[in-house]
Amino acid sequence: MEAGKSRNHLYQKSPEKLECRYLNFLGYEVNYVRNFTDVDDKIIARANEQREDPIKLSRRFCEEFHQDMTYLHCLPPSVEPRVSDHMAHIIDMIQQIIDNDCAYRIDGDIYFLAGERVAVDTRKNHPADFALWKSAKEGEPF
């Protein structure tokens, strides 16, 4: 496990996780959600380097992460959604953002309009605009 990730979860034992534990102690039902970004450019690049399916690679890393979190006695989540399980919903939400004129396309990628439209970049409308979606390259799963 990446040291930064484990440190993050150990430190989260403090405010956020203690709040969950305390609210549980008081009798409240707490829904602790921890998501996995199991598909992104870095994962796809690593999978291509290792000639492995990106989802299988990601699942393996997720399992190792679970083992590490158990070893470190970190609070398990109530729900653990994975990006790859929600692609259709993500695509629908991004389409709504485009339909509301808050995002735009460049060569298949979609950028959120973060500021006023200023022509400071030949590809983006504003330097602060960021990608909401990156088009799949040849050989990528999504």
C-alpha cells in the first residue's frame, strides 16, 4: 500500500472516523462511504505496462488495500462504490452538465467551465477548466 494512503486512513481515525464511532455509540445509524476510483489514466497506463486488464489490476490493489486497512484496524465503510460500477450514471450526469452549458468537449474529452470564457489556451476556454471525462484511447476499457 502506498504510505500516503495508509497514513490518510490512520489519521482519518481521528476526526471523521471518531465521529462515526461516536455517533454509532450514541445509537445513530451512520452510513460511512469510501469510494474507489478503480479506473483512471494511471491505472490504465500501469495495466498496459503489465499487460493486464485494468479492472483486474485495480481489484487486486483494492483487495490489498482492504487487507492493509484490516491490519491497521481502520473502520470499514458501510458502502464502497467503485467508479467502474457507475459509469452509466457518471456519463448521464456529465451530459446534464453539458446540457446546462457548464461543460464543453474537445476531441472527446469534456471540460468543466470553471470561469468566464477567456481565450487564453487554444484547447480550453479557461485555464482553470478541468476534465470531467477523458475519451478512451485504443485498447482502453472505457
